[in-house]
Amino acid sequence: MARENSPYIHIERTLLIIKPDIINYADKIEELILQKGFLIIQKRRVHLTPEQASEFYAEHYGKIFYATLIAYISSGPIEVLVIARENAISILRELIGPQNAFKAKATAPESLRAIYGTDDQQNGIHASDSFTSAEKEIRFFFPDSK
């Protein structure tokens, strides 16, 4: 049976992190997320240690930006949200815009990274890029999450 004929809606979960430099805008960002049809399933504010940040971003170990990324993400509190809706991952990725804030300002000026980001690393927002990443990242911050 084709998906469009199915009476079921596939709800995806994904992870959104509001990074330290824009934590003061967390309420505005959450309001926008809700307006875009997302449900906030879980939420917590945490200040990662450099060790925790290194574990979370282990896939980037050895890359030129790794040390700066770890220092940045562990520089202050972050807001971590598990959000859900149909096609959550792709819709959220579109909403946040390109990783580089300069590119976001040029190509997606309404995106969160265009509005709140300052450069390639201090882009204000992290969002899972795939179903596999989302599930792994959700378990990192919410180990009891099903």
C-alpha cells in the first residue's frame, strides 16, 4: 500500500540543541518550534564538561575544528530538546538552515542559524542529521528515552 494512502502518520523524533551563545533566546526558539508543528517531548538544560562534549562529538575527533568545537559547546549551558512531528528531521534541518551562519544569512535568511548564528562553528543550533544520529543523540542526553 502506498504511503499516501495509509491512514497512519509516521512521527519522527529528533534532537535540537540550543548552544551556549544563544541560550538566552531559548524561549523564543521553543515558541517557534511549537508554531512549526513540533511537540516538545523532553527538555533539559545542562552544562557539558569538556569530557562530555568530547564524547558527544566523538565523530569529529581529529578534525581541525574539534578543539574549538569542544571549548565552545562546553563554555556554558545548553538547552537540549527532543522534538517530534511528521518528517521532523528534514523539517527541522530546513528550519535551522545551513551549518555556516554566513551561508545561512545569504541563502536562508529566515533560518535560525541566519538569525542567531555568527559563523561556521558558533551557529547557535545543533540538530540531528539522520534517524540514526537522532536516536543516538537522544540516548546520550536522555538515556531512559524509548
